[in-house]
Amino acid sequence: MLFANHEPMGIALLGLNGKDQPMMEMFLKRYWSTQCIVVPDHLAKLCILDLDGIEGNRLLEKQQSEYNDRPLIVLSVHDMSIDGVRVLRKPLRTELLKQTIDVCRSEILQDCIRIEKSKPEAERIIRVSPTTKPAKQQGLASEWQYQSSGENKRRLSVPSAASQARFIESTCGKSNRKENDQPVIGKKSVFYNHESNFQVILKNAIEISRSNRKPAHLVFQDGKSITILPNANQCLNAISDSKLKPRCLLKLNTDQVKVVSSDYSESQLLLSCDTNPQSLDALLWKVSLWSSRGRLPIGTVEDVNIGIRQWPNLTRMMAIPEFIRIAALWSKNPISLAKTVEFLRIETGYVYAFFSACHAMGLIQFHSSYQQHSNQTDQLSTGVVKTGFLRRILRRLQSM
Amino acid sequence: MSEHKIIFTGPVGAGKTTAISVLSDIVPITTDEMASDMTKDLKQQTTVAMDYGLMRINESERVHLYGTPGQERFNFMWEVLTQGGLGLVLLIDNSRKEPFQDLYFFLDAFKSFIHRTAISIGITRMDEKSHPEIDDYHREITAMGWPVLPIMEVDAREKEDMSMLVQSLLYTIDPTVAE
């Protein structure tokens, strides 16, 4: 379908001479980049026709007879009007051409929505899930905000020290620096049961949705829903952070959250919603952090060395500078959780929260032997000469 | 005066000039010229020698930010630019036709510098074209035999993104650095 998975809109260029054709292509590329591409006539959703060429009139007749419903922009040096056709007078004004193409794109989009909505499947999805259409986001979490631009992908720095402390507490748990100078993994309170909370329900729903390649709705008892769009790797989240966070700490059963498969296409869901889509990975990441609150998933083994398969996409996820340090360490040399705390001299909760989120994302690599890391960590420790100025540069960057 | 250097590289239009300008404390010095080759389809102006920005750490320390010219024919400059650098920030434009080719090219071109220092990779223009995804880049890097490297989606215009990318570079050099 048009625009599905950011599919570009096809435009046919007809009647343009060898010099004008590449210029028009460059113009389209410049303003719409990948959103519009030049395609053959029969694949196009929009046609731009130069009427002044030798074949101009014949091409116009063909368009009117064969593609009567398709938007058509005609370019000509003559002042004229043609029924149902947008005529732009040469020499072309780029701003006017741009506006005209934008109007056509918008009309095509509206047509698509109308056609899709008129399909019988629409009734079914509405009956199955009355809350399919995600509600507008109800404000922003006070301690962590997202910019509305860039499809809600942007992460912003924490606004104040107090809110930063609240954010850290909600993701990494309460600070217990003194108590945890020597972390004790055996303590019961260090673990949480991720198998019975929202984190695992979300993770399973994402996995099923991805394997079926079909959207799914996670519908809470109160009717609020999260729609998973597996192909776009995005979600439509109708639940604000402040309401989602407490749900991550509750034990939930299948009556409280239902996973409903959707027969709507992703593009239909995207077009019909008024919520900005969010990254699926970023959602699972933050849900894992809120579930963890500085604790470990139950069953985590103490002495296993840990590495990461790949860095989390931290610019698009909730993160504190310590997460970058842990990622940097684990990407270089596998090391146990306790040694990580000791080596980096950071709060245990930061390490546990980061581990939990990476674990949920499938980024963790376990190494059974307690090997080699000492050599590498020794090497790192010898970098004392560099440490001073690196620290100062980092401080400068973090204050930006 | 203690001087340090961070190198920014990547293909034409990936955002090197912009990235340096958001991090720099001075108005960046660029040597942009009107493009006269195939670059002109992508940018009206392109960097033919280098970009230069400066971060003042304190009265006696500065970090110089150098951007390489994106066009391959200027790569005789790269060796000169990387001398004494702390590490490399590679920006890849995801909207280009073959971003993996760019990745291979720049990793290979700066291989010895990366092995001596560190690298962090920022993928730009993912809002314009979402594929390949970050996971795909990680797979390519692994397939090429590189270790786990920091790869993140960035908007070169956003200070927070560029700050985090450079932080990941510096922490890769030494994760033990703390406040």
C-alpha cells in the first residue's frame, strides 16, 4: 500500500526532454528525498506531464482516458485551463511546483485512507478492539521528556537535578551507595520476577507480532492500548509514561492485559491514529527499566561474566551517562556484575538496571569462564595518564 | 596549553559540518565551496579541505574538532588530519543508496587509526529512510570482523545526540573515567 513502511510515492515524468527530465528528478530528490521517486507511468500515483513536447497532446489524451482518477500536473508555456488537471505555467516557479505536488500528495493520501476504511475488514477490527485508535498522549512524564518532533524518537536530557534523581530512582532504584559498596547478589530484594509482569507480556507480544509480521494490540482492562507495528518497528502508545510506569511493577495476568491480533495494515493504523509513533525497542527498554528499578531478573547467576552483543541505541532510549560506561566496558571485555560495580565504582542499581534492560532486548552475552578480563582491565587501568583530560572533556560534554 | 583532537568523518552530506558546529564553542571554520562534480546533486556546497571547531575545556585545555572532506579524492588529507587524534566519529548517511558501502570504505580507510584509538559510529537521516536499521549495521560490523562498536542513531543537528556519541567514543577509550 502507498506509504506503508515509508514506501515512497511514485511519480511519472512524461514528455520532458533529456535536459529537463534529470533536472526534475533532482528537484524531487531535493525536496522530498526518499518520499517521492520517479517510476514508470503504470506504477505512478501522480503524473507530471510537459505539454509542450512533440508528444504532449497525445500523452495528455492518454492520461485522460487511461488514468482519469490519477492526479495530473501539466506544464506549459501557454496559459490554459484543463478540466480536472492542474496546469502550471512555464517558466516554472519551484515554490508553486512544490506546493502543487504537496497538495497532490495530500489528496492521494486521503484517498488511500478512504479506500482502506471502506474495506469490510475495518468493521472486524473495530469490533475486536474498540480502543484501536490510540488516544492522544496524555502529557509527558515529568521526569523524562520527549520532543514531539522526529516522530517522538528524540531523547532529551533530564531537565533538573531533582527530576534526574526521580528518574534514576524509577529506573535504577533508590541510591544505597554505602550499603552496596560491596554488592550482594544473594539478597532476595535484589531480584524481581520479570516473568509475571508487564515486561514479559510486552516482550512476548512483540515477538509474536514480529514472527506473524502483523500488528497487535495490547489492551489493558481500562481500555487503554498499545499497538505494536512490527514491520515499522514502532508502536502507537496511548498510555502516558506516568500511567505506564506503575503498571510495570504490578503482577499482571491475561485478564488484565489482552493481546489482540489486528487485521489492519500498519499503514492504516498509522494513518488513522493521532499519536506519534514510538520506537518499539525504546518502549521495551523503558518498560524493562521501570520493572527493574535497579534489580535483576530472577535467576540471574552471580559469577557469570557478561558482555554485550551490540550497543543499545542509547541516543533514542532512556539513558544516564553510567549506561554508556557500562556498555563501553561490557563491549570490550566480559566481566561479572559485581566486578562491574567495583571496577566502574558506580551504584549497583545502575548496573542491574542496565543489565535488565539489555537482557530484555536480547543484547546480553554470557561467558561462562571467569577469564582474561583481568588482563584487559589492567590495561585500562594503566590509562591513568589519559584519565584526567578524558574526565574533563566528558564533564564538558555532559554539561551541554 | 594542552591540545587534543577528535576527527569526524563520513560521506558527503552525512552531517559532519553540522555535528562540529553544534559541539564547537567557536563559529566553525569551514572550507565549503560550490560543488562542481557529482556532489552537486546532493549538496550545493561541499567541504573540500576540512571543517574545524573547538571545544574549550578550561583555560589550559582545548579539544580541536576536525571534519574530513567527504569526497574521496581529498583523502590525502586524512592521514594528516588524524595525526595525534583521540579517536574517530564516523557519520553514515542512512538515506544514501548504499550506506554499507560507505561504512566499509571509511572503516577500511581509517583502519589503522581506529585500531590505535577508538571509534563511535552515528547513523544520520534515519528519519528520512529507516532501513537499514541499527541492528543491520551491527550485523555488518560483526561480519567484517570488527569487535562490538558503539553505533547509534543520531541527528547531527542535535547537541544531545552528538554529545552522547562523543561520550561513547571517550568511554570506549577508558570506561573507568568517572566524575
